[in-house]
Amino acid sequence: MSQHENLHETSIQNGRGSVTDRAKEALSDATDAARQQTETLRASVKDTWEDGSEQLSAAASQTANHMRDNAQMATDLVRRNPGLAMVGALGLGVLVGLAVSRRS
């Protein structure tokens, strides 16, 4: 091989090397960007999860308090008006009995 051909082949190999190096660098940059985006997304999902969890806990606590208050009001109503409570229970029993007997 002549010196000119050797120089040409070396030049091609150097060109390939630089393209390979640039491709590796681009791939590394893309990988780093993907990692950074993944970390940002993970942090965002974690924050959203924690916020949702806190809101759900507050709503559950508020619902439990309302249910407790309503149960206390119902108990007080029955204690003040036991006759009305008996008539209401009898009426509800008749309605449920009619609904069940029509389905059968």
C-alpha cells in the first residue's frame, strides 16, 4: 500500500472514530436527560401521591365526624320520641317486607 493510501485509510478511521465518539457522547447525553426527566417525574408523582393521601385522610376524618354526629342526633331523637321511632321502624319494616315479597 502506498503512503497516500495509508493516509487516506487513517483519515477514514479517524473520521469513523470521531463519528463513533460523537454518537457515544450523544447517547450519553440522551441517557442523562432521560434519567433527569425520570427523576423529575418520580418526584412529581411522589408529591402528588402524598397530597392525595393527605386529602383522602382529611376527607375520611371529616366523614367519620359527620357520621358520629348524625348517629348521636338519631339516638337523641329516638330517646326524646320513642313512640315515633317505633312507628317509623314498623313502617320501614312493612315497606321492606312488601318489596321483598314482590321480588319473590
